[in-house]
Amino acid sequence: MRLRVEFTTEPFDLEEAPDHAVAAREVIQKARLDAVDVGPFGNTAEGESGEVLTAVAALLRNALEAGATRVSLQVNVIAEDTTP
């Protein structure tokens, strides 16, 4: 099964990326995921369920330890293409 994760961390800082945002992004960028898109107000990545769930656990732990007061997270199952 493939999953897509979308996440943001707070509090926001419009001047530069806070430590918690950097920590969360580093987890996603180092994970074995594809279709990684890191942006100023949201981040997404896709991958196999095991890899995504492992990355999400590390993302939450690292972002909270780095000072995040809130992590907004959404995980969606990606429909598999069944065309022959």
C-alpha cells in the first residue's frame, strides 16, 4: 500500500525556518520516500506504507523535541493503478 503524508509544524516564522520545521523536513528528506515536496507552508511525501509510517513517527518525535507546539498531519492512501 502506498501512502501520502502532508504536514506542517507550528509556530510559524516568516523570517526563517524554525528548528522544528527543519527537523521535520530533514526526516522526510532522509527517508526512503519519493515525490517529496518541501515548501514554506506545507510539505508532502509519498512512499510505501512502512516507510511513511516510520518517517511520520520520527518526524513527530524530532519536531516536538525541537520546539514544535503543534504538528498538523494528514495521511492518505494512494489508489493503485490497476490498468493493464
